Amino acid sequence: MSLLLPAPSFTGKEITSDGSVLKASFSFYLLLFFSAFCFGQSSTSQESTARVLPLDTTAQLVVASIEISGNKKTKKYIIQREIRFKIADTIPASQLYQKLEESRQLIYNTNLFADVNLVPVFVSGDGIKVIVTIKERWYIYPTPQFQLSDRNLNEWIQRYNADLDRVTYGIKFAHYNLSGRRDQLQVYLLNGFSRNISATYSAPYSNRNLTEGFSISGGFAQARAVIYRTNSNNVALRYSRPDRDFVRENLFLSGAYISRRGFYKRHIFSIGYTYNKVEDSIVNKYNPSYYNNAEKNYAGIPEMGYSFRYIHTNNINYPLTGKTYSVSLAKRGIGFSGGINMFTLSAAYNRYFSLGKNWYQAINAAGALKLPFRQPYINQSFMGYNDLYLRGLENYVIDGVAGFLTKYTLRKKVIAFDIPVPIKNKFVSKVPFRLFAKTFADAGYSYNKFSAPTRLGNRLLYSGGFGLDVLTLYDINFSFEYSFNQLGEKGLFLHAKGGF
């Protein structure tokens, strides 16, 4: 095996199409080792990078030390926990690049850092020192809030003409690294079309071995409109009062235990309780099946669940390579039939590939099964909420008790540039922009045995289109998508996601 070695650098800042830039960077240090091994001398001059030498990939390297710098708030042991090797570990030379790159990805995917660099340095014939340099993000966000009460931005603009009276406003206080152990505290104080007073605290590293954690959340919410039924055209119908008084109240409390003994696998056990109350006329007049009980306009809902998740991608917020998959079991209610009782099995699989020359493809699949099939309306939501939708059908709600969806996306990174920040600060010196052109095709199916017939229910659905993703600071992603669907409709859809 022979390599032509360029000048050294291992930053991990750029996403490469085949990893060749990153591989070549650590190879410089291997060259120093193998030069000494074969010829009894070493050189730090870049002149040696022009030479072609055979590399003994069976050689073993010993991690003599790990040095971490740049962390002002984050505890060092939180960073060390994400590194794929420890001090005194022996690493085959052929695996050094892989270990360094996987460690960089794991550290970056904590969402604590804007930049992560790992550099190996030889300190003896077979010993290396790994220098880890990080740049922390800004962790404290007392930010004003401007939230839509509708399902998504497209519905707010197209159906409600961007009505500002439908906006919820207020303040959110968030600290994403409260004690330096990646623990997060979020507090919402919102008013307007909806009210929300809530708090969440999570501590993923709460034991000595940094393998267990927990989260707890609770709050109270009110809304001036509530979705009470889906019509035959798959449009969500909302009930509101002429005096614009609140028509729904919600009180919730939940907790979770998280186990992550390795690097990529997580086990999550959760439990919670929700009290939900709506105006009498919703269950008495508009939809007696809202709770599966026309005599009560409220429901106390206990819930418990278990999830297994595997996450191994280059970037957890905008993955280009790697894979994730998950399986979840959830039980709502204390019985097995009638009322709001439901057992849910759901699964998802996502695979991301590099095709070379800045081309990438992604395959996403998800499915769910709810038992028994006769469910109240509040348990029937499937496509059209959160991230579970077909691109081009965002304006529709397709309820179901069983179903699946698949998505295929082909991306090409077309341009990358940075804009300097004019105000000097220690957190953000420049704002990066990465633009990806893309084309996509989606398909899905939603089954609902006991519902009234709808245009999109109980049939195969498909859509497609093209668009542009703009990836910027802290992995904030803006998607502009021009989509087509099987109904002959087409239009521009906007989506935004954040790195937190």
C-alpha cells in the first residue's frame, strides 16, 4: 500500500465527498513514524510529503496523552466521554483516521461546540498525543418568541393569510449547558393565540460513569382554537369561539430515564400524565369520538413508553453520511380498549450516503401501528404533523392507525462561503453558509379502518420536487422546496430547523 502525502492538517471543518482530505492529513504523522521505523530517522519537514513510501498498516500506536483546550464552560470529562479511545489504548495505524474522525463527529454531535479539531502528534517511536481543540457555542438564549399556532408555516400563509392574531408570542429562556455537563434548562412564558407556561430540564450525564441520565418536564397550556376533526378533503377543522376565549386546556408532567453505555445506542424509558379538557360543544356537537366518550369533555391520560435509538452520522442536525434507526413502544391509558387506550409500535430507518464529488443521497423510512384500530380522534394523527409528512402534501392531514412513509433525496453541495461578523466576540467570528441543491421523491400510505372516507386516506400517496437547502450557523437549516403531488397540485414550501 502506498500513499502520496500532502501537507498535514486534521480539522474536520469541511464535509468531504470521500474523506480523502481528512485521510491524507493524519498520514503525514504516520509518515514520520514509518520513516523512523524503516530508516532510523524522522523528519518534520513538509519536503517528506512528496515522497511515496510503503506503510505497514499492521503497526500499533499507543495513545500517550489526550490534551483538550478551548472549553471554558464544558467539563473536560464530558468531551473525553465522546472520544473513541482512552489514554494507554493501542490503536492499529490503519484505524487511526477512522477513530479520529468518529471521535470528532461524536464531540460535535453533542451540539455544544461550533468547531472541533483533532490532531495527532508523535511523542515517541510508537506513541502519539492527541490534541483536541474545540470552540464552544453560545449556550444562554433569553430570546423573544414568535410561534405559529397552525401546523406549519405554509398553512399559516396559505389558509390564514399570515394572520398575526394567530401568533403566540413571549419569551423563552434556555441554557444548553447549565453546569457544563451538557444539561439543559428551558423555560417558556408565552401568550397570545395560545398560552404556555412550561419548563424542561435534562441531564444526560447524571452518574459517575456518564452512561445514564434523566429528563423532567411540566407545564400548563391554553389554546383559542382546537382541531376537532378532519374533513373528507383531509383538511383539519378547527373550533374557536367568536369572543376568542380559550377552548382547550392542557396540564402535563413527564419524566424519562436515558441509558447510553456506548457511543451510538440509547435506551429511553418514559412516563407521563396529561390532563386535557376542551369546550363542551366539541364532544357534544362537533365530534363525539374526540375522546371516544361523548359524555365527557376532558380526559386524564397516563402514558409510558420505551425507545431504542441508534445514531451514527457525521452531523446529527444535517446528516450527509451515516445512519440512524429506532424502535418505540408506547402505551396510553390504563386499559386495552375503549376511551383513549392505545398501544403503539413505531419504527424509523434513515441512511445517508456520499456519492463523491459533493453528491449525497438519503433514504428515509418510518412506520407505525396503533392498536386497537378503533381509536378516538386525538389518537389518530399520522401524516401532516411535525416531521411526519410527504413533501408536497404539507397542507393536508391524513389520519391513520397504521401506515408508512418513505423519502428519497439527492443532494449536491453547490457553494460554501463564510461571512465575517463585524462585531468582535469570542463565540462567533464568521457565519458559514453551505448551499445544497436537491431533488426528491416521497411515497406513503395511511390506513384508518373506522373513519369516514377521505380523499387521501387508505390509498398510496406520492409526491416529488426539487429545492435548495441553506445550512448556516449552528446547523440552522432553511429548506426551499418546489413540490408536486398526485392531485396535480404544485407550489413552494418553506421549512426551517435549528441546531438546538
